[in-house]
Amino acid sequence: MAQTWAVLAAFLLLLINLVKGPAYDMVSVEAGHEAVLSCPYASKASLLMVIWKTKCSTCCLLAYRSDHNETRKINCSERMTWKYSPDSDPDLRIYPVSLGDEGNYTCEIVSSAGNFLFFSFLTVIVPPTVTLTFDKSTGAVCQASAGKPAADISWIPPNNHSTSEVHHPNGTVTRVSWVNTTLSTVTCLVTHPATNQSLFLDLPYTSPRLAFFLLGGFASVAVVSGVTLRLFFVSRALRSRKLAHRLAAPVALQTKNFRSMPSWMKTEVKPPVLPEHIYQNYNSRTVYMNY
């Protein structure tokens, strides 16, 4: 009976170890910031060696050996160092983080109690560059360039919009959304794990109804102006034709109707000839004046 319980306990312990497996940690860090990958070791057994491996066996290897108090770097960037002292807390520090640092990391601890493995996966987040512009053919265009992961774009107020994506070789994504609306102002909302942005844009065009009325008004003005100019030129041509006709026709002389003079008025009136005897008694000194 005791042997049966011992076998069951060993089998249960084996199942627990198989189910538990090695520790696995997911770390997300924005590009340009600091990343810390944990390698927890809580055993009381003496630590003999710590080895950090990145991605592949030919990539970075960072090791510490306690019996010689020695650290070693192989194919590692200067941005990768121990966060603290490796003999007490062998966490890995990467600063600043770049897109090339993304991937799997393995920490192996060798102690008198055995070997322990801890796995980490580093995800590098890149905030996008956000712009909101206007295009005559498509309307308002909101673009989130070179983000990782791809940003989500929405509009306020909600509109029927179109979206396209461009995937770049370095893992970043450019997402573009455009909307053609009759509103005077639109708002673009960009949601991303690294940033949330709201951009406003005043649209430079008006509604189609107003544009139709404006176009009709311009057309009416053009028609009225054309008719007015035509009437002016026709009237001017008629006036010029009448003037030319007058100059070409003979001019009739106009005379006034005077009454004929009587014959007695046409004869010359001569003063009477007086005889000389009337001057005989004339004296220039004698003047008679009757009052």
C-alpha cells in the first residue's frame, strides 16, 4: 500500500512539472524606451552561472560565472547590459530599444539545485506619424504612417470612409483613411498602443446644394450679360446705319415764307424840295419856344 502511494505521488509530481513547464514572459516596450527582461531566481541554492541568449545561438550571448566572478559578451550591442548585479538579480536591460531588438530571449540559470529556463518575448511598439489633409478628389485624408502595430482610424461624426494599408519591410504599417463629406469640419481619431491623437480639419468647400445655387447664379449673370451686350451692339449698329443713310441722302433747302412788300414801299422816298423864299425871314437868333 505504501509503495502504491509513493508511485502515485511521483506520477502526480511529474504531471505538475509537465503542465507547469518553463516560465514565459511577454514584454511590450515603445521604441526608444527602456526594456527590462526578468530572470527570477528565488532558490536558496548557490548560483553558478547565468546565460542570456537572444533569438538564435549565433546572436547575442551575455553570461556570468560566479566562481570566477566573470561576465562575458558575445555579439551583443552596447545597449544590452545587466540591470543590476547578475549574482543577485540577473535581469537584462536594453536601452534604448529599437525594432531590431524584437524577438525571443532565453535566460538559463545553472545552480547546485539544477538548471532553470525562463523565456521572454520582446515586442517593440512604434508610434505612427499622424497627419490630416484635404484632397480635392477624395476629401479629408487621415494618415497614420509607419506604426507598429497598425493604428486604428475613426471619424467624428461617423461617416462612410475608405481605408487602405501599406506594410513595410521593417514590420511597420501605414494606414490611410479618407472620407468625402458635406460637413464643414471633420475630426480624425487615431488609436494606437503608444499614442491616441485627435486631429481637426476645416473643409474648404461647401455643400453641393449651395454650389449648385452658386453655379446657377453665375450662369444667370452670364446669360443676362450676354443678352445685354447683344442688344447694345444691335442698337449701336442700327444707329450707325441710320446716320450713314442720312449722310448719303440729298439735303433739301428750307426757306421761310415771307409776305411780299407793297409796291409803294419798294419806291425810293425822296425828301421834298422847298422853295428858297421860306428862308428869307429866318433869323438864327430868334427862337420861339412854346411851353
